[in-house]
Amino acid sequence: MKFKIAVLPGDGIGPEVLDEGIKVLEAVGKRFGHSFELTRGLIGGVAIDAEGTALSDDTLEMCKTKDAVLFGAVGDPRYDDPQAKVHPEDGLLAIRKGLGLFANLRPVKLYPELVNATPLKPEIVKGTDFIVVRELTGGLYFGRPKRQWTTSKGRRAVDSMAYSEQEIERIVRVGFELARKRRKKLTSVDKANVLQSSRLWRQVTIEVSREYPDVQLDHMLVDTASMRFIQSPTSFDVVVTENTFGDILTDEASTLTGSMGMMPSASLAGIPREGQRVMGFYEPIHGSAPKRANQNLANPIATILSVAMMFRYSLALEKEAETIEAAVAETLKEGYRTYDILSEGCIKVGTREMGDVIASKIKKGI
Ligand code: IPM
Ligand code: MG
């Protein structure tokens, strides 16, 4: 089959890790007989430099005509000044909103070989395998009013955590659908003891749960969840939560996997259902790491696993997705490590070599 894919490398290590993702994509194409038409576009700091905006309308429109979007990272210290008019991160927020990517799936899986790469006790983290479903187009990130102004008593600023029942319903459904295909346990994380938006979240979640009697639903306050992630990570299966809570919790969760460089993500514009294709945007959860850029250092596994997620959700090719995941597992088993997950007795490799090893396993037929 032939697929159309947009490629947005972005800033810092983004282009390097995405090159390896594409290497793996091509390897899968060769092995399974698919071809890909790749269209490149600018986003983030490189787009500001070239076009004066972090995401141009043309790039957004181009992405809308594709089956999926592959993304590297955005962020550039030259634009870190909070007074700056444009920020590279604006491009990411604009594409999330522009493509309607409301469901952000972030798997948190610890490969057994990396159990010593985490700062936590092996007996606690061993077997960690859950997925966070983060709402991505609502809450504090997009709620109105959102502004800063000056009063007679000084400056003030406001952000709004706003949710409609429709927004809650569709994201919670994503959680239930995924739980159904996993261990059938859904934890909805909120702050219903304080926030109105969380009280609505909880009500709607309970209403939707009636359609999923086979899934066990729990509610957990976000402060408790942040503690339980570290105390007993293996007690989670699927976690669903609003935008900001999900942002914070998934950085925390990345420590369970050994490195940010191991965490892929999918941002979907619809509810994933078996055998159906949904438009999606695929990115590693790590940032642009400008200090590590252009040194062949960065771990490309998060990006490569994001490509696997693209096969699963946007191309509905489960076998291809599993082949990539198996190649990553095998590569780790054989001891290949980038600097961020390195431990004694392992084979230290750079970004490109890691991509080569994984791609060659796919071509050889793992
Ligand atoms: C993430 C990032 C982004 C977010 C930033 C770069 C805008 O932290 O994808 O988690 O806050 O959503
Ligand atoms: Mg984040």
C-alpha cells in the first residue's frame, strides 16, 4: 500500500532522531511492500527563522492532506525570552489544535534490560507497562480567558481550565477503548476535591463507564496519582487525565522507563478502534535538547517507537507496528545503548548506529 506522510523535523535533535524514524519506516516498507510519499515541512524555531511564524498556514494545510504526521521536536534557546512575540512551542500547540488532535497516548513501558537505568528500585519498577491518555486540545493550554494585563495594583495574568462535557466524553472513551484491549482497568485522574472542571470530568466519566461494564474504573486525585506512579507503577493499566495533569505526570512517568528517550507518543484526531485508521501526529515526548544536537548522541528509540504507533493507529497495520517494537526489544537485549541508557558491559552507540541496528533487524525479518 502507498501512504502519504508529513515529516516535520523541527529543532535541535529533532531532525537527527526523525532521520532514524524514517530509516525504520523505509525498512518496514521494504519488508512488507509498502511505499511512502514523504512531504517535509517547517515547524518551531526553524519555521520562525524562515517564515516568521512557528507554523505557517501552508504547512498546516499540507499536513491535513496526509495519512499521518511525523514530528521531531521544537524549542530553541534563542526564543526562550518570555517577552518574545513568537515561541517555537506555539507551532506544536497550533498543530495540535489545527488537526484536532485531542487524544495524546503516552505508553510508559519499562524494558526489562533497562531496569537499572531508572533511579528507582528494580523491585518497584519491574514490569511497569501502562499508558497515559492525555487530553490535548483543552484545559489550561487553550481555555479562555487567557491573558496578562496591568491593573492599578500591578500586573495580573489568567489561564482558564475549561472543559465541555463533549470534550471530556470523547477522551474518556479513548481510555475505555484502550483499556478494553489491555488489562481492563482505567484510572481517571482529576482534582475533583477542588476544581469545578474536575467535578464535571468525574460525572461524565461515570456516565460513559456504563457503556463499558467490562472495564474497572477508578478515580484518583492528581496529587495521589503522582505519588502512586512512583510507589506502585505496576498497579496502573490505562490512565486518563486532562491536559496539564497529563503533561506533568508523563514527564514524571518517563523516569520509570529509564529515559525520556524511551517514551513515544501518538496524538490522535479520533477514537482508536481496531482495524480503523485515524489521523495522527507522532512524536517522541522529549524536547529538542539543543545541547545534544548535531553530535550523533540522542536516543532515537522514542521516535522509532512513535513510528510503530503510527503504523498501529493511522495506518491500521498492527503487524508492522509489532515488528518495530520487537526489533527495539531485541536491540536492547543485545546490549546496544545510547548515552542516556548506558550501563556497564553494554555497547555504546550513537543515534545513527542505533537506527541502523533496529532497521537491519526489521529488514532481516525479526
Ligand atoms: C509536551 C511538551 C509540550 C506541552 C510543550 C513543548 C508545549 O511539554 O508535549 O509534553 O506542554 O504539551
Ligand atoms: Mg511535557
